[in-house]
Amino acid sequence: MLYLVGLGLGDADDITVKGLRAVRGCARVYLEAYTSVLTVGKEALEEYYGKELILADRDLVEQGADEILKDADVTDVAFLVVGDPFGATTHSDLVLRAVHAGIPYRVIHNASIMTAVGCCGLQLYNFGETVSLVFWTESWKPESFYDKICKNKTAGLHTLCLLDIKVKEQSIENMMRGKKIYEPPRFMTVNQAADQLIQIIRRRREEGAELGVTEDTVCVGVARLGADDQAVRAATLAQLASCDLGGPLHSLLVTGRLHPLEAELLRTHAEPSAPLQLEQQ
């Protein structure tokens, strides 16, 4: 059987009892290592789980799925995913390959960023479409995520913005030369995400566009949810652009229409020196 096991958001302890039992009974255990990370490394997980882990990067998962599924019809194989297996990034292709190969599979769920963000006080059923913010380059600066945030805002809905992760990425030059040289890992921060949004806002203001989200829009920055040192900060978008929430992983939330209870809870995450002016429904 193929087991898809969610690891939760914090460290090695966050795996469920059911998930740990499955992992310890598997012949091979793969750790998906490109869509998210825990606050501890591979070695700490191996010590806690009592199993050797095989790192599964993007190339292996997307192009070498047959290797992961090898002999999974006669032995147990686990595929570990930070958060929930079907949270922010789905692994439906791996599941479909297993189905087509006649390999049974089982999903063992866990907490993900999609639900953990409720800790800031925003109610989950008031969220609209989730968006992803990518690192801009000199020649590529997409803005479609801003339009989706504004669409949610117009409908009174909050937006969860998942921030870019660059793990085992190649530069364009090394890619063109066929060199297997990888760039150092990069993780987008809340202040970087806020800065990109503000650049879009300023450009569109100069063009005379109607703005659904501005520098004064109340947002929430979260970092390392599930860890002992998690950080939650409610502030305006402009304030978050200069806010340092520490190490990865970060996410940004843009508020829509606020219920009085949401507004009250958000104020507990604001800096006392910068009280929030909140519009409630």
C-alpha cells in the first residue's frame, strides 16, 4: 500500500499516532522536500520515526513517481508531506499513478496552514480563494494574485496568501548549460510579500485604476505556525512591509469584512503602539 502521511506544521512531534504507526511499518519512506518545510531537519525526523528517510525533490515526485511506487503493490511505502497531504499543494498525480497501477493507497491527514491560520482570529468560513505570491524577477512580475485578493475583498472575504519557497532551484544560466548546480534555499517573508503588493498598488494608482486593496488595508502576518515560537502580527499592509517576523515559513492574510468577534481577536495581535482601525460588518 502507498501511505500519504501528513506531518503537521511544527516539528517531529506533530505527526499523528496513526501516521507514526504507518511510517514505522513501511519498507521505504519518502519525505517530500520542496513544497514546505518543518522547523527541524531530516535527521531529527529520522531519529523520532526510527526510519531512514529518502528525500523526494520536485524532479523525483514529478518525473520519477514510478520509483516511489516501485513494489508498493507487495510492500508498504510512505510518502510524507508537511502539513496535510492534500492541503496547499495536492499530490493527486501520485495517487492517480497508484490507482492506475492497481496499488491501494491510504491518506492520513494532519493540520495544515489552510486551517491553522484560524489562530489569528479570522473565521475560516469567511475566506475566499487562496492565492500564491511568487518571487519576482527583473523580467517577470505577475500581478494576477492582486486581482484575486481584490475579488475576495469585494465579496467581503478574507484571503490566505501562500508565500513562495525556492528549494533546490537552478539559475537560468545553470539550467541552460545543463549544470546541476542549485541556488541556496529562499523563503518569502511577510514583509517581502507586502512590499510586492504595495508596488502593484502604487503602479495601478498612477494608472488611475480603482483599488480594492491599499496600503491601509488591515492584514495579518503569520510565521512558523505550529511551532513554539510562532508569530502572529495584525497591522496595515504598509506596516507589515517593515515588519520582521523571523525565520520561515511565513504566510500573509488580507482581511475582508470583519465580524465583531474577528475584529476583537485581531486587536490582540496588533502592536500596542499601533492600534488597528477596523471596519466591521
